[in-house]
Amino acid sequence: MAKRTADMIQSELERSRELSKNRKRKQRSLMTPEQKEEAKTRDREAQRRSRQRKGEFTGAKKSRGYKTTSLPPPDSAGWVAVDAALKCIQDTNQLASLDPSPSMNEHRAADAGECIPPINPELEFEPSGCLEDRPRNSPLPPTIPSSPLTDLSEFTVDEFDPSDNPRLDFVTDVLGVQVCVNAEQIEWTSGQHSILPYLEVENDDGKVENLLMHDQQYVQGLARLPESQPSSSLVLFLDRHMKKFDLVNAARDGLSRNKAVVVRGFLDVDGFEFTMAGLVEEFNTLPNRPMEVHDMGKRVHDFSDPFVHTTVSRFVRDIENPGVVRVALNFPLPQLAIPPPFEKLDDGLCLGWAQTQGLVPVDNQLLPGDIWTVGSWAIAHHAGIVTYPHHDAEGAGTYAIPLSGIKNWVLFAIKDQQITRQRLPRFLANLSHPDSRLDEFLAQVDAETIHLYPGDLIIMPPGQMHSVYTPVASLCRGGNFFNLDTMHLMELSRFVDTTKAKYVTNQAHMGTLETLCRIVLTLPFLSRARKLYKRSLISLCGMVVHHTKYNARGGFKQRCESIDQATDIAQAVLAYFGLNTFQLYTNFISKPDADMFDRGEVVDSDVYDLFKDLRIKITTTQ
């Protein structure tokens, strides 16, 4: 019986694949001559840019009549130039990783709801236009080289093939397949070509229009932003070949200085297909599992209620239904922590929960489930979806890794010195408002785009404001974590949420306070080799002692089983710094002449003497 069932499933999958190919041919045949000519023009321009970049990287001279796919001799000038360019890039990356200057920038895709209504299939929202149902499987994402210099098979290729440079062309396999053929296209500053958000409907006059015109205009603004470079003050680019110890320490330092961390080609996702067959094979996903998703058509009519209900298999099938544009913010994947060695960045789990169960046992305690589930989630997008600027709830750090497709990830950093701590909540609320124009804020923020390809890793510090555009169907895994060295950024992010959580963040995490208390419980046992920063340490203790002051607006009061023990330790630390009252603590955190994103100086050895006294007190009373 099991073999018969497996054969039936395999037969159905093969049939779906064949239907998918036929549907794609039909859709492409619907393109007008003008659209076909535009595609040819776009390909020629991408070819020109590809040749230009190869010449810039390698110094190779090309002639009009030279067309070959063969490699140059090993001792040729071209190979020498490649070696020199590689060495130059490596030196640049090393210098960028050592950049000590702090930056000022401010994070899972937002818009999540506060409650989940009962499942009702009748709520399915289906706009008119391009609504033909399509088979379930989507095209295999192209293999992405880790560097334009490492794939030398492209060294002297003169003819342009879209599959030859997958970092540029995200139109050919999308237009008429995942998005209507009438969708407009955009070129990003990096040279990438992609479609713009598009959902075709008929208006009251019977004319066809784009329901997502507002989203389209916003993405046009994003496309004009510069691409992040190794010298960026917002991003720390790390080499995945570094030693694990150095990789983790560099990431920890960069995050504490309010920099996002990017590691290209970090996770091997070669061979994964964002199809139902691929999901079953890789993650044992249940096809008929119900889930709540955001429908972009409904979002236009009511931004606060974009929710519809569907199943996993139908969501995947609708990848190739241009009349449906949806995102699943809680896509079912197994619980997977941040891949090694970066799991050591999660002090909430590695310190707080792993090291304190002997001090405060978890037996017979009612603990929020998201203490563990917050560390792993997945987001699935149809093509052409933009997420407006936001940061992650509860001041959590965030990591994300695309498994398929591409993410155009835009980071924002405050550069206007007039934006103080008191003005920050309102400013971020305005920046994140869907009706705001991006160009109105560029005088006050720095903004850069990072193109994330399958296997690339991005780690963001707490409070990182960001927007994401997904030009092709994409599956991305990620998670949230709490880091001891970024508590000053977490405190600032949670301070913003106390007044503007509804506008700038996604759903709250009910286990945050318990995790913070568990981290505080480990302070007396820390080694002197563990470096601590003054502002970050004070912020951690302040969020525990004055925890009622950090309830997000519209959120629920959090329960905490270890609050009493943690408060005793946190109060002792605050008293050591002379911050015995809430007013003194607030005065320190809100100093007008202080950089609100600064982690502070390294604490002196007397702090560890205090920890030793607290440790003796704890062990003698047990």
C-alpha cells in the first residue's frame, strides 16, 4: 500500500511538472510584439553591463568579433588580472571587517496580525484578471556563484544568455508565469532587472488597472537606492571561509556596533526547489495543512486586515497564478536554529536557558511557547511583494537565509543628529507608514540595498529598520535571538514600541521577559574573559528591574517565573553604577549628548568582583 501511494504521488508530481511547462509556453505566447521587443532590449542592455563589469574586474580587452567560451591560457594576462582582483577584494573585505567606526542604523517581515480568525474558505479574495489556475511547481532557481570572479567559465563569453548572469535577470522566467504579462519592469542601481508589483483588476469603467500601483511606486523608489558595498557603514560583509571563532566574534562585534552582518553563500541550498515536491522531500511539509496568509489585494482595501485562509499546496500552486499575490509569514518548517557557528550569538538560549535550569527549574512552570518557536520561522512570498519599513518586535536580533528566489533587502540608518530619543518613535512611525514617500526621508536616513541570493545569510541587530522587495517567488528561513552585547539596541527598540508598536513592528513575543531574566541570572557566573559593555549591561538590567515600563503598546503583560531572582541581581548591578531609581536610570539612558546607538565602554574589573559576590550569595543560599 505504501509503495502504491508513493507511486501515485510521483505520477501526480510528474504530471504537474509537464502541465507547468505547457502553461509557461502558453503564457509566453501571449506577449505582444512590443513586450517581446522590450525583453530583447533588456537582454542586450544586461549583456552590455555584463561585459562592462567583466572588463572592470579583470581588465580584459574585448573585440567586437571575438566570441568564444574557452578559457585563456594559465599564464595569460587575464588570469594574472583575476588573481590581482581577487587579492584586492580580499584585502578590502579584511579592512572592512576591521572598521572600528560606529554607525547609526535601525528590524521578520511585518504586518502580522494580533489575532487569528477561524478558518473560513469563503474568505478567499480573488481579483479579476489573469486568474487562470496554474500547476503547483515553480521554476528551479538558478545556481548562484559566490563571486563573479570565481566562475571563470564566463570569463570571455560575448553572447548574453539570461541564465548566464542570474544576478541581473529576474524578468524572463517571471513575466507571464508568476506575474501578468502587463506588469512593468524596473532596473535597480546594481543592474538587476525585475518586475514591479502588479495585480490586474477591472475598475468601475471596465478598464484594466494595476491594483498594486502604490506598491509599484514605492518599489520604484527603492530601486534608485545604492547597492551596499564592502566599505558600507551599515553592513559588515564577512567571508564564510574565516575560522569559526573569528567569524562569530566579528559578527558579535559588528552587531553591537549597530551593523548588519552579511555572509555570501553561507548555506548550501543547491538543488532545493520551491515546489510541493521539494517541500515534502526537504522538510516533510504537509500539503493540506491550513495556514493564514496575507493577500495583497485585500491589503490595498484594508491594510490592517489582509488575512485569508488557504492550504500549503494551494499557496504553492498559486505561485504561477498571476491573479493571486500572497505572503505566508508563518510558513510551516521544522524548528531550525541559526546555522553553526552563529548559534553562539543567541545568548538567550546558549546562556539564559541552557545555563539556568539548575537555578530556576522549568518543571511545573507555565512558559510561553514562543520562547523556543521565535528562534525559527519561515516566510514564503509570491512574486512582486514589498514589505514596508519596520523593525522586529521586542528588540530581537534577526537572521534570514533565502532558500530559493531572491530578496532585495533595504536597510535604513538614522543620520540626522536632530532625531533624538524622544523624537525617534514618531519619526520611525512616519518612515514606516504605507502612504509615506521614501524620498521625503532620504535627507534624514542612509539607505542601502542588499541583494540576497539563495544561501546568503543576513543578521540584523535589534531595531534595524528595513524594507524588503521580493521580485520572484521565494522561500526564506530565519529566526530571532537575544544577544548580550546588543541590549542597548534592544532597549531602544522596545522604548519605541511602548508608544508606536502598532506602526513600526510585527507581533510581540510573549517570552521576551522570561528570557531576559534568564540572561541576568547568568551574570554572576560569567568569566572575566567575557567582555561586557556598560550601556548594554545597564540596559539589560533596566529592562528587568523596570519591566513594566517596556510593555509594547497594545500588547499583553508578560508573565515571568524567574523575575524575583533576576530582579535582585539586576538591582545590584544598577546600584553599582549609581542608578538606584527609575529616574536616575532614565536620565542615564536618555542623555541628550550621548549616542543612543552606542554600546558604551568596556566595564572595569570591579564589575566582575560584584558578580563574584553575587555568585557566592547565590550558591550559599541554595
